[in-house]
Amino acid sequence: MARESYQEKLDDLRDDVLYMSELVLERLRDGLDALDRKDEELARTVIEGDHEINQLYLDLEQDCIDLLALQQPVAGDLRFIASSFKVITDLERIGDLATNLAGYAEDADQDRYPDVDVQSLGDAVIAMVEDAMMAYAEEDTDACFDISDRDDEIDELCERASQTVVRDLIEREVGPDPPQSEIEAIMQDVSRLLLTIRDLERVGDHAVNISARTLYMVESDDELIY
Amino acid sequence: MDAKSDRADRLRGEAGNPALHPVMTDTAPPTAAEADDGGTEQNASGTPDDEDDVLIDTTVSTGGDGGSTVRSDTVIESRNLEVHYGDEQALKPTTMEIPERRVTAIIGPSGCGKSTFLRCINRMNDLIDGCTVDGELRFRGKNVYDEDVDPVALRRTIGMVFQKPNPFPKSIKENVAYGLEVQDMDVDVDAAVEKALKRAALWDEVKDQLDSSGLDLSGGQQQRLCIARAIAPDPEVILMDEPASALDPVATSKVEDLIEELSEDYTVVVVTHNMQQAARISDKTAVFLTGGELVEFDDTQTIFENPNDDRVEDYITGKFG
């Protein structure tokens, strides 16, 4: 009976982590949509909804602690709980990054740098997180390595996008005596865009973290952790 | 001379006191009374008769440097060791190496042969009617089942502590001194008793009541008294058969701490049903499963974090056994 209850708790933890990932991914998509459409209401929903993710994170953290303390898991169970403990941290951080994106939405000016395709970048990192969580759910170690490889491409895309913005800033001709307001607007757009690129790159990093913990969970292989 | 080299010398037959030598003798096997868990500590009667005869050579040739010798890290080695009780096989052919001055835990479900294996190490199974042992159990390279090995002398070097604390109805001091006296060991008894009680982390609690009965102590204290009795004659190996299973958590914790401390000077082999205890206190873990099969033997960390065998994974996570 006690062991059945223990197994149920493990199953519940897995289900809850996957539920948290769905919630986080939804917020991430909403954050990107808000940024794309300058949708302040949607942005507010994302920002105000972050506490829900934070609370879920704390609840699942407590579940992990309870399992460790009361069931004293070993072997595969131990790796599953330890990995889930780390995965929920990554998901919580992705939730924070979604609120960042939503926070940029109100003042974002996508037209100033049309060559930087934030939405495509966002779609790519969202797909990485989705696949990382699928790998976690299905214990797919091949997918873990694939996601790690894809992050290299994301890093390269982000670096190229950042260079595009900086190069444009350097080459931009604003005339001999530009109004102060125009300078400030350009500077805010540039820094906001650079932060957006950095945040999306970090989402990709968290997807790799999730993959690394999944690989460890399944095969006790720490190759992707280091 | 430190304790370790002192014991090594005794085994090599180089120590000054011939009475301490666990030599090959024709001493009669232990009496039937000693077959009882409650009465058989590491030593019974028996006096060595030839200091030149060595039970076991503690050195091995490295072979790669022209014949120099080094101490072997493996102190106990079983080779295809198997045990039958009558027609029933209790232990399938088992091969494993137990490292020196480490804690090796043996875990597994009831009836898996773990206690049977433990008892082979100091030939306690000799005392069980119908028990036959095949294969080899080597202690420092010498098969302890060779005809020229005296089991009584062997048990002097390989002590044992049992599940249930079993102090004799004697004083605390007499309990600890018992092993020394029956072996006619020429030592300062008071000093040896104090040393053993200190090593067993019991001295501070009983130093003012050494003449009180050992039976008046708490369960945890009684078990540490038995450990003191086991280590008083300064054995090399201490076998423990579920030494904390009858104790409360506080007493268990003290015994576990003690086991860890003892491993600095002794090789400890402990059978336990408590897997968390095995994880806490041992360096190596052997997992026996039903049918008397040694399924996996590895570093404790590996066993409890990433066992190789699915049956071990299922057993330690509570899905089997």
C-alpha cells in the first residue's frame, strides 16, 4: 500500500511537471504574441499570471522535498526526483523570461529593425522547450542530444541578430543635431531588442538544461550537464 | 607499532607474543553452545601451538617489479563459494572481493543467502548441521576452509556481532575481558577493556559502573558492549549481522557512527535489511537476491544511484522482493 502510494506520488510529480511546462509554454507564446502585436492586455495577463507559475514551482519543490525526506528514493527514482527538482527551476525561469517579453510589448518597435526576426527566433526556442519536455515525458535520450545541438544554432542566430542591431546603430545617420527624444527612442529600442534576443537565447539554454537533466534522469549520464 | 601493523604482524607470525598468533592448530572445533548466536563472539577457546605456522600471508607479489611485495587491498575473497543446507542450495557460486578497512554492506531480501555468506567468512556455518561449503573463501589469500586452518583461531581474527545484543550475565568489565581471558591473552586486562570500550564509544557512559551487570545497560549500550567485546582481542575483520535492527533510531545512529569509525582500523562486513543504512555507512554494497545469487557488487554510490542490474534497481526502489 505504501509503495503504491509512493509510485502514485512519483506519477503525480511527473504529471505536475508536465502541466507546469504547458503553463509556461502558454505564457511564453503569449509573451511573444504580446510583443508582436503590442498587445498590452495580453502582456498584462502574462505578467500578472507569473505568480501562478511561481506558486506551482514552490508546490512542486515541496513535493520533491517530501519525496526525498519521506521515501528516501534511490537509483532511478532518485534521479527522476532530483532531475524534476532542477527542471521545475528551469521552467520557472522560462516563465520569468516570458514576463520579460511581455514587459517589452508596450513600447516595442518591431519596424525599426525588420531584419531581426524575433518571432522566428521565439518559435525556435519554444519548439526546443516543447521537445525537451517531450523528451522528459518519454525519456527520449536521443532528443536530448538533438536539443543540445539545436541550441548551438540558436546561439549563432542570436549573436548574428545582436550584431545586426549594433551594426545598424553604428551606421545609422541621425543628422548633425538630432533631437534628444529621437536619440532616447533609438537607444530604448536597441536595448529592448538586445534584451529580447538575450532572453530568447536564455530560453534555449533552459531547454538544454532540461534535456541535460532528462539524460541524467534516464541514463545517469551527466554528459550534457557539464 | 600501530594497531594495523600489529595485527598484520600477528598474522605473519612476527609478533612477540606467540599467544596472539592465529596459527594452524588441531584445536577442537567450538562447542555446540557456541553455535548459538547468543553465545558465540569472535573468539572461543583454543590456544595456538606453533608460532612459526602462519595462517595467512598478508603480502602478495606485484609481479611487475622484480618480485617486490605490497599489501593487498583485498582482504577477503570468495571464489565460487556455494553453500547447501542438506539438499537445499542457500548460496549459489559467489565470487567477490572485500576490500581492507572499508565497510562492505550485504543487502537483500530474507532468505537470499546474505547471512549465509557472512557466516562463511569466519566459518560459523561449520556449526550448523547439514551445512556444506564448496568453493573457496580466502582471507589474505589463504582458503579458510583448508584443512590446516583452525576455525577458532580464525574467529579470533574475524570477529562477529549479532542482531540481538547478547551480553553475558556478567559485569561490563567481565564481558569485554571475556574474549581476552578465554584466549589466555597476556595483556593488561584493565587497559584492554578501557581501550575496547573507548573504541566502541561506550567508555564515557560506563566508566563509573564497570562492575555493574552488562544486562543492566540499554539495548543500544548492550550492542556497543558486544562490539567492545568483539574488538577487545583486536581482530582484523568484524562481521555484523543486522547489528542495529533491534535498536531504536538514536541507538542505531550511534552504532552506525561507530561502524564508520571502526572502519578506520578494521574491515567491517555488515548484513542489513535497512538499505538506507547500507547507503549511509558502507563503501561497497553487495546485493543478493532470492535463490542465494549475488546479483551485483559495486561501490555503494553506484548501487544506490545507478545500479547495473534491473533486478537490483527494482529491489532497492521497493518494486520487488
